[in-house]
Amino acid sequence: MSADTVRLGPNKYGKAEVRLVRITRDTPRHEIEDLTITSQLRGDVSGSFLSGDNSRIVATDTQKNTVFAFAGRHGVGSPERFLGLLADHFTESFEWIDGGLWQAEQHEWARILSGGPGEDHSFVRSGQATRLAAVQVVAGERHVFGGVKDLTVLKSTGSEFWGYPATEFTTLPETNDRVMATSVTGRWRYLPEAVARGIDYNGLFDDVRRLLLERFADVHSLALQQTLYEMGRAVIEARPEIAEVRFAMPNKHHFVYDIARFGIENEGEVFIADDRPYGLIEGSVIRAGVADADDAWRELPSFV
Amino acid sequence: MSADTVRLGPNKYGKAEVRLVRITRDTPRHEIEDLTITSQLRGDVSGSFLSGDNSRIVATDTQKNTVFAFAGRHGVGSPERFLGLLADHFTESFEWIDGGLWQAEQHEWARILSGGPGEDHSFVRSGQATRLAAVQVVAGERHVFGGVKDLTVLKSTGSEFWGYPATEFTTLPETNDRVMATSVTGRWRYLPEAVARGIDYNGLFDDVRRLLLERFADVHSLALQQTLYEMGRAVIEARPEIAEVRFAMPNKHHFVYDIARFGIENEGEVFIADDRPYGLIEGSVIRAGVADADDAWRELPSFV
Amino acid sequence: MSADTVRLGPNKYGKAEVRLVRITRDTPRHEIEDLTITSQLRGDVSGSFLSGDNSRIVATDTQKNTVFAFAGRHGVGSPERFLGLLADHFTESFEWIDGGLWQAEQHEWARILSGGPGEDHSFVRSGQATRLAAVQVVAGERHVFGGVKDLTVLKSTGSEFWGYPATEFTTLPETNDRVMATSVTGRWRYLPEAVARGIDYNGLFDDVRRLLLERFADVHSLALQQTLYEMGRAVIEARPEIAEVRFAMPNKHHFVYDIARFGIENEGEVFIADDRPYGLIEGSVIRAGVADADDAWRELPSFV
Amino acid sequence: MSADTVRLGPNKYGKAEVRLVRITRDTPRHEIEDLTITSQLRGDVSGSFLSGDNSRIVATDTQKNTVFAFAGRHGVGSPERFLGLLADHFTESFEWIDGGLWQAEQHEWARILSGGPGEDHSFVRSGQATRLAAVQVVAGERHVFGGVKDLTVLKSTGSEFWGYPATEFTTLPETNDRVMATSVTGRWRYLPEAVARGIDYNGLFDDVRRLLLERFADVHSLALQQTLYEMGRAVIEARPEIAEVRFAMPNKHHFVYDIARFGIENEGEVFIADDRPYGLIEGSVIRAGVADADDAWRELPSFV
């Protein structure tokens, strides 16, 4: 008998990658918000798992409809706000839904400055990075996250790497001048009290991205770890709304290509960009005095 | 001052996606093992983050070299065994390394049965699924995982979905005969005592995959949740080595295409397979009497 | 004025990547056909380009509907047959449509042999390769193609590479024993007279795939070019229906990893599989006496 | 016997996707050029196919080395120029190499304007589009191409689609206000006489991209075909160096989501972005008086 041998453990379910595009056309100068949204619910829906009793299953199709209905009724505004509206709705509308995880990616568009009649309603994907957001409700607490991914940066100098242990399997030569490149994935958790007071999420995102780029550029790097830490520190020191930030930074290797064997000098000018394997540095920077919040990060892709 | 405002939080680092191919050619009939391996270390390496002091950074390049050196010296055998060797090596060789996460994907090859001279050393990628493994060392404990991903299955009947709440935003019609398809990602955690006794990991993998396929086929499904649970139950009941299994199962929607408007009957014969959005069902099944093991799953992509 | 400065050149249009799944359920033992279909039309539709006059534009949405309607009305049978039905329909139904290109990928499923009640209607994606087909109508002629892609194969010995010119930029060492791996993309053109007589396309596909695998395995290779040629030759010699075959074969490099520097022997046992760059060998084998047929291959991805 | 039954048809071979990064550091303000390059040679190398005689095979590894050696010796300058140098080298250095196809993608980086010490050598991937270039040498003629891909654009109004035939399978409603989005892939062929005179390829690329964006924005569209034609016309009228331009434009469908059934108005504000299937419009615009140049486009991905 199943009851004797196994039990149902953690679970959640919902609709993933809902591709929502919201146009605001109150004036001839349109605005566009382009998001990929995932909604997942938690609560006691064990009947569905144990016996196929779906009386507590808010269908994933219904969750999808809700995303579009809410985009029409409330607008988006910011991904953090919009996910919060979804979280409110599902946890308040169904007594057995006591939590969930709502995630968004927001895709960037820039206005095409044509000078002509299409300028007000024409856009080009800028693609410099994708904005992330998440709302997690667990054990009666709400946790709100911002983030960024695919922010790809490179320094052609100002990066060193030396002083690491020489082990039996160490062959990497030390260097005091290398190309350093990474594609930043970062998630920051907002302080609950700041969320309660209200945050200009869009302004904050622009500010954080600017800070990340500036710190990446200006830190003279002895290790990608050091750069990561300084980027996190800058964000936390500048934005009191942020409790902590987690980063995953692949070290996108650029190897000096050996053309000296052909009699051609190569003083840090000709590189081969390698795909795999790659270094992968993951770390978090936490505001002093802020306690760990493991629940907040539960099943959220923190490091990837 | 940084010391006052921020602190370093959880972190790990290493080399990701090392593409190792190991040929065993002790006899003319070669064997092939093809893996993508990620090695990441944890321990007090805060100097690297705080000041670029790399004296405790076992370089990611060194970790890569170690993978290949160990493949030569010890062979692979099974991904679980091989990751365990790496975990032993790094935690025993460096006093400040007290944990880490080692992951593998194993890619399947079948022998080409040509009947000719090439048969002994020629292979074709079978691609039915990718095998997963992981070893996590945290707080002095070792946790070993097996798994599978991209096991894509479909039932053309024997699946119903009805009885869910009719809410304000519900439009999905109920059905007692639908196509159900998913791409199974599953990870199972081995019982530490079974690991200590020794496990035939390769035989177990074949057995688990067979069980997953058979249960998917034979359960008359009232919900993907129910199918998931029954697949997990079958695995745990059959294999005493397994403590728990976690699944992520996208509901790969196949919608009946409306050709009745063209006067053409469609009794469950013509479908459009949709990409996005998709349902996403995640759940775990745990052996009765086994305690939760949150540490074991830390930062391991359990549900994705 | 535009009329003076530019003219409209070659063009076609249609619906791409229609995801059709066709279940045959005439008996309890179901059959599944899973295809991705692209339909594109050619003809004088210049009004649409020059002035937005769509009176000759069979909407891409209509082309999509036609795919599903025909799957219901006629079944699939084989991708070659099904694309032929679409080609007939569009060129016969609209006097200004005088040609087009119809392409299909067919995804493989194997039956799950569960021994239980689900066996008759449960499938697993086998994923060893994807079958290709195309029908091109141009200048009143119809050309029919079969094909395969992502047939990934590897030999762990039986491959040499030496005797190439030593140029100013040559550093590759010669070898008489290397790992050779490729992912075969091949397209074959059927002889029009064989098409007219009727071809068992499904049986032929199985036969060609078997031949490709066997020849890859059994040819002792001095160059991937040689292997390619022998694979093409085998196909043409075995199947009188085929006029010519074109292949694109990436040389998926497996480099011996240098672990001798760690005192570990590596006699062709430990390799790193590299992603990029890769060799890319493209070639065609043509039946003696068959004339070139450039029109047939027009805009068809022959080498990719 | 093979000699009787088959012959070798068209072929070429080389190294694909060489990831070259070239830093120019003549001054503290570095410049970066980031390219993915494919080099393929044509000529009589039939010995390699027929018997594995590699005496005429300039190894693909050698072709890769040449890319890096030339980047060191000559710099890049523009992808068109750099590919031209490679074409010269290979066709002049080996008497049996009488042609080939050289292709490049150039990835865009913007300077990070940090205001700090890193500004001169720090970059962020802008990702708005990827620049393309190709040089084809065939039958003693050289053909030079520029291009762009992944230039993703969207209009939230100013697009209509109506007047198409109502056929048996037509269900699409006509519209005089829809969202139109596409991801432009375009390739333009330079006039040989303009190439001979010398072209500012980088300035031209910026100019063409600006023109494409402006025309996309400003044309009031009755069909994507019309927009394509007007974009091509603008380019040819503005840049006398260009003989013709070929476009592939997927119609990235944005469907109005039906939320009226929930009592929520949706006047072109809430859309679902769909992945597949998609419309696919391909067309070319040719300068008046320019003859067709089929050889130039041979095996070049023109429409894809």
C-alpha cells in the first residue's frame, strides 16, 4: 500500500513562460511592456497527486487567463508590482492556496527615433540584458526580488589572476593582464519594510544596472570573485531597499592565441573566445545586520 | 566602510560543463562514456572575494585538469562514482575546502551494429534521455543523487482532466480523453546507508528509467500530478536504495485543431503541439520514515 | 521614383514550423506522426510587395489551416507524400501560384513496451535523428527530397588524418589513430521517374539510415571527406530511386587531453569534446548519368 | 564499381565558427572587434573524397590558424575587408583552390561610460543585432556581401492586413490595426565596381541599419511584403554601392488575447506573443539594370 511506503513531499504547479505583451496607447505615443511570466501555486492539493481529485486545482490554463486579464485590468507598471498582484489574487481567492512562486523576465525595447510618423509606435529590441523579478510567498511571508540576466561585459585590461595554489594538477600560468568577460546573472531581495513603504522598481533597476556596469569597469580585478563582491557591495551601499544580492558569473574565457609561432607578435591583441568549459563563480553579498532568509530563496534559481 | 555595511554570503566556484569523453579500449570492443561535468567548491575563500587574495583558490583550470586526470587514472564507471572521487579529492586535499557540489550529465551512445569491421568501435547517439548525477558535500555530510532529463513521453489516450474549480477566469473545457505529453526531469537522492553499502548505479538507472516509462504508460491519468506521484511511488517501492525523488514535468500541450469548421471530423486525431506557455508540475515523493533533507538539495536544480 | 530605381527579385512566403501531430486510432494500437512543416508559395504576388494589394496572397494563416485540414482528410503516410499533397493543392487551386517550397521535419517516437494497458497508446521520443523531407515546385517541375539530420556518430578508432600540406600556418600533428565524430545532415533527391512510379518512402528512409550508419562504421577513414563519399556512394548504389545526395558533416573534434604532464598515460582514452570551431565538410555524390539540377536545390538548405 | 555508378558533385570544406576577438590597444582607449568566422575552400580536392589522399587538403586547423594569424598581422577593420584578405590568401597560395565561401558574424559591444578608470577598456554587449558579411569566390569572380540578422522590431499600430482571398480554409479575420513584429535578416550584395573603388563598410552598415529601422517605423503597412519592399528600396536608393538586398522576415505573431469574455476591454492593449508557427516572408529588391547573379548567392544562406 502506498500509504505505508511513500508520502508526498514539496510541490508546486502552474503555467510557465506566458508571453505577455502590453501596449499602453492612452496617447499617440505608445509604451510597450514585454514579459515572460511563470505562475506557480503551493497549498494542500494532495488530492490531485494521490487520487486525481482536481477540486483544488486552479487549472494552469486559468492561471494563464488571469495573467492576461490582470494585464488588461491593472496594467503592468513594473514586473515586481504585477507579480505582487498575481500573488495577492491567488492566495486571497482560494483558501487552500497558501503560497507560490511568481517569476518574470522583462524584455527591453527602445523607441525607433525615425523622426517620422512611425516614431511614436515603433520599437527595436535592445537586448543588452533581460530584467528579472520574482515574488515568493511561503509560510505567510512575502519576498520580493528584482534581478538581471545576460548582462554581458568584458574588460580588455585591468584584470589579473595569480597567487593561487600550485597543486599536482595546476598548469595555468599566472597573469597580471588578462581579458575578463562574464555574463552577469544577479538577483536582489528587497527588504520587506522597503516593499511595504513602496519602491520605484523601474528607477531602481536602471540605477542598479548602471552601478553594476560602472563597478565592473572601474574595479581593478585580482579575481572575478573580487569583482563580484565589489559589484554587490556597490548595489547595497547605494540602494537601501536591497537586503542582499546573489550573483552567478561565468568566466567567459578569452585565451591569447599563440601566433608567435608564426612570427607574429601578440601583446594581448588576438584572442579566441572559448565556449566550454567555463569558470563559474557564484556569490552573495548581504547587508550587515540582515539575517539569512533561506525560505525566501526556496526553489528560486539563485545561482544558475 | 565595507566592513560595516555588507558581508559575504553563500558562495561556491568552479569549472562548469567540462566535456569529458572516456574510451575504454582494453579489448578491441571499445566502450564509451560521454559526460558533461561541473565541479564547484565551498569553503572559506573569503580572501578572494574581499581582497583578491587567491591563496586558497584552487583554480577552476586546475579543477578541469583534475577531471581529466582522474578519468585517466581511475576511469569513470558511473557518474555517481566518478563525482564521488572528485568530492573526496577536493575535500581531502585542501583543508579549507569543506564542501562543494559536483554535477554530471551523461550522454547516451548505442553501438552501431554493422556486422562489419567497425562494429566494435562505432557508436550512434541514442538521445532518448540524458542521465544526471550529483554529489553534494555540505556540513560534513555527503549526499548522492541520480537523475534523468529530457525523457519525453506521450500518451494518445488514457488521460482525463476535469473536476477543477470554475473560477472567474476559467475557460478550459473539461475532457475525459486528451493527449498527455511531458518531458520528465527527475532527480533521486540515495539513502546514505545504501551509498555506504555500495550501489550498482548503472543497473539502477536502467531500472528506474524502465519503471518511469512503464508507469507513465500504464497509469490511467486524471491529472499529470497523479501520474507524477505514481511514477515516484513505483521507483521508491522498487528500489530500496532511493530515499526520495523530485520531478519537474512540463505539460507539453497538444491541442485538438478545429477542422470541424472545414467539415472534417477530428476525433482526437489532429493536434497542434504548442511551445509556450506550458503547464509545469513539480512534486516530490519521499519514502515513508525518511526525514526532510533540505541541505542535500541546496542549490541543486531540483525543480527546473 | 521607385519604378526607375529598383525591381522586385525572387521571393516566396508562407507559414513556417507548423507543429502537426497526427494520431491514427483506427484500432486500439495507436500510431503517431509528429512533424514540423513549412509551406511557402511562389508566383506573381508582386502587388503585395509593390502596393500592399493582397488579393493574391493566400494568407499564411490559411496555409496553416490547410496543413491541419489535409492531415485530417488525407492522413500523413510519409512526409514526402504529405508535402506532395500540399504542393498539388496550392499550385492547382490558385492560378497565380506556380511553385513553392514545402519542407518537413519528422520527429521519431518509439512505443513504450510496458506490457501493460498503456502499451498501445504510449510513446517515448527516441531522438536518434530527425527525418527530413521537401518538395520543391519550380518552373513547372516537381522535385522531391528525403533527408536526415542530427544523426550523431563517433568512431573511437579506425580513423587517420595525415598527408596534408605543411604550410606557413600548419601546426596540426598528423595522426594514424584519432576519434572521428560527426552529426550527419543529408538530403537526397529522388529521381522524377521513381517518384512517378511510386516509392515506399518510409521503408527507404529506414534503409538509408541503416546504410549511413554501417558505412560510417565500416569505412577505415583517411579523411572525413572519404567517409562522406563512401556513405553517399552506398546509398546511391543501394537505392535506385535516389539521384543524388548532399551531406554537411561537421567534424566534431575530440582532442586527446594532455595528462602525460601529470604522469598519467593516455593511449587514446581521455578526450575533451570541443564545441567551436569545428571542421565543416560538405559534399555531394551524384548517380552517374544524372545531370545537375540546380533548380531543384534552389533555396533548399542543402549544405548548412 | 564506384567509377561507373557515382560521381563527386559540388563540395567545399573548412573551419566553421572561429571565435575571434581582436583588441586594438595602440592607445589606452581600447577598441574591440568580436567575430565568428567560417572559412570554406573550393577546388579540385577530389582525391580526398575518392581515396583519402589529403595532399591538397589545406587542413581546417590550418584555416583556423590563418584567421588568427591574419588578425594579428593585418587587423580586422571591417568583416568585409577581413574576409577579403582570407579569400586572397587561400586562392593565391594554393593553385588548386579556385574559390570558396568566407562568412562572418560581428557581435556588437558598446563602451561602458563609467566616468572612471575602467572606461577606456570596458565594454557591454549591446545585442541589438548581429552584423553579417560574406565573400564568395566562384568561377573567377569575387562577390562581397554585407548583412544583418536578429534586428527585432515591432509596431504597435500602423499595420493593416486585409483583402486576401477567402478560400475554403480561410478563417483569419481582416484587420486594419494590428501589431506587426519581425526579426530582420538581410543580406546585401555590393556592386563589384563599388568594391573595386573601395567602400566604407562600417559607415555603410550603420547607415543601412538606420534606414531599415526608419522605414520599418514610417511605412504605413498593408502587408509585411510591402514593408520589406520599401525597406529594400530605401537601402538601394540611398547607397549606390549596393546591387541588391535579400530579406527573410518572420512575422512574429502577436495575437489579441480575448479578455472581453471576462468583461475587460482590450482595444489593442493585451497580446500574447506566439512562437510557432510564424509567417515567413522572403523577398529581394534589386537595383534597376542589375542582372541576376545566381552564382554570387550559391550556398549562401540568403533566405533562412
